[in-house]
Amino acid sequence: MSNFQVSPTRAELFVSAGGEQQFSLALTNHTGKSATFLLGAEDLGSASAQQDDPVLLGNSAGSYSLKDYILSTDSSVTLADGETRSVPFVVRVPAGVTKPGLYGAVTIELSGSSAREAVPGAIVRSRLAVPVLVRTVEKPDVSGHLIDFDTINGTHVLWSGKVILKVAYQNDGNVHIEPTGLVSLSNFYGQQVSNERVGPIVILPMSVRSQTLSVSSGYMPGRFTALLQIEDGFGGHHEEQSLTLWILPWQTLLAVLVVFVIFILWRKVKKL
């Protein structure tokens, strides 16, 4: 059950050391009655699993701590059902901060009493987090590179027309990057039969993230080429990598076998 909505779902700011920047979040109550929402802030850190989004660190401070610099005049907001309100925040970075990137999130949680009243007979807890990504220098070190592009299980002979691929990218810089790209699947004649977008993938400094995606050859067997084109998201580093795949869909092979058996039987019957 969706109890409330927040927009936008992410805030990206430039705040130099010793400066501040304001931003607002639009909060809408969908609980069915008046409700109170608790406001907070936590740091973001890289998840242990590469495919997962950055995680909230609770009371712990992250390597690029921002939570103490996200400020609001209110600790809670009470909204009537269906009401939308713009909630202001300010990011104030102390003069002594030297890290080029700081990462945290605004947390918004339906309060305990409002959660219990939202659905009679049930306790509903609802919590959302809006990542806040801050750069403190105008010319940071933006760099990264592709570390893996392959099928999900590493095999290049496939018995299904659906091809599941994994893309892994490493951030080598000191601020977050957002790689984007395109994977295309082409047949033996160079004709593109399928494509899928990659990213944008938010990757915190000095960490790796991956994305899985699928392309399809349909039921056509043969040799195919999967081509990845990816760049770091800021118009800098661009890479391409390709895979040669033999795709032999079992449905197609079964159909060919059935036709062959019918043909052999027909020839035998014809000779009688």
C-alpha cells in the first residue's frame, strides 16, 4: 500500500565549502485521513551487492557524510488526506569540508500513530528516502571504466532467445558518476534485432555497481553479436565492448526436429 508520494525522487546540488543551497520536496498524503510525517536525514553508502542501490546507514556516518548538513526548520509535517505541501530543506556545508562529494538522504516516515490509524485493524509502516547528492568543487575528478560485460552465467552458447546480460562499471573518481549506454543485439548479417538502455546507474566514489538487462533474438537461431556502448554520464569517458553469442532456441530446434521426423515418416509411407 502506497501511503504517500514524494517528488522529486532525488536532489543533486552544487554547494561549495562554506556555502549553502536550498531545495524542496513535494509531499502528498494518500493515507485516507490526516497524517503526520517524520523528517530525518541519514548518510548513504555503497551496498554490499553490486546490483543494489546505495543504502541508508542509519545512525552511522558514511565515508562521504552529509546527514549533519541537511537541515530543515521542521522535524515533522502534518497533512490532510490528499494534501500536497512543499517542504523546504537547506544543505549547509562547513568551510572546513574538503571532500569533493557528499552523499546522504532525506528520510520521510509515516509516524507511528498515523500508521496505526491509516488502515483499521493493521499496523502500516511506510518510509521513503530521497537521495541528496552534493558536489563541493567545480572541477572534480570524474573517471570510471567498464569492468565486466558478459552473459549472466558466462556462457556464450544459449538455448533460449532471451539473453540476460550483466554490465559492471567502476567509479575511479572522487564524486559520484551516472553511467548510461545502450546494448544492441545484431544477427549474422549485421541487422539489429533488439536493444536495451543501460542506466543511468548512480555509483558512489571508489565503488562498483552492476546492472542486469535482457535482449532477445526471438526464435531465430544463429550467431549474434551483443554490443555495449557506455559512457560515464558526464560526456567524458566512452567505451565499447562486444560479445559473440551462438543462440539456439530450444523451441526452434524442437520444431525443426518435428518437421524432420514428419518428413522421414512421409517418405517411408510414400514408398509403401
